Amino acid sequence: MSQTVELNQGEVKINFSSPTSGKVTFAELGLKNEDLVFESGLLRLVFDFEGIGEHNYYQVPTVEIAYAEDMNETHWQCDFNEETILDKTDHHGHSTVILLNRNKLSSLEHHHKNALTVHGEFPQPVHILAEESYINFFN
């Protein structure tokens, strides 16, 4: 796989240099459970597609975030190139599945800069599970 990972306080940034097809776990991206502890309950994932070149999105681009805690309610917002493409609340559980519209992603693409930002708000500190969380963006 061809990506790099940057860890900052409250943020994980993954820079892709080529499209990675199929379901890819956070662990396969190079993340560990200890990298994914958010004491504030605020999560920010940035998927930077700037360097990938020619690609085709998966039928329904998907992000699944699994967490150790049982959460009552979580709030999710996804922005692509700084435009909000999803805003939802998920109720009760150990994971959230985010389904994106590939036509919307394609219509918002720029020639150079393309970044998907996923914001998660949890009601308490959260521990994301790297082996059980995944992305599926490209064919």
C-alpha cells in the first residue's frame, strides 16, 4: 500500500499516493490501537487523496469506525474539499458505518487538492479499534 500516516493531537491524517482498492483496515494503514485513543471524545480523520492520480471510487465509499466503548450517541460530519457531504447522528453501539455518495465525491474533486475529513463527536473518551475499523474508497 502506498500511504503515509501523520498523528497529531486529536487528528489522524492519511496521505495516499495511489488508490488502494478494496476494504483496508486502519491496522493495514499502519495505525495501532494506542494511536487511536481520543480522551476529549473528539476525532478527526483526514484522508488526503492529492497524490493518487487516476482512480475510480467504490460503488458506495465506506468508512467504518469501531470502538471499544458502548456509546449512546455519536455525531458525524464528513467534508470533502471543505464542503459538508454528510452530517448524521448515530445511536447506541460499538461502531458507526458511514456511507458516502461517490457521485458527490467526483463532482467536488479538484485538480490537485482532494481531502476527505471525517469528524466524530463522542459523549466520552473513545478508543478506536484499528483491526475492526476500515475504509473502502476505491475499486
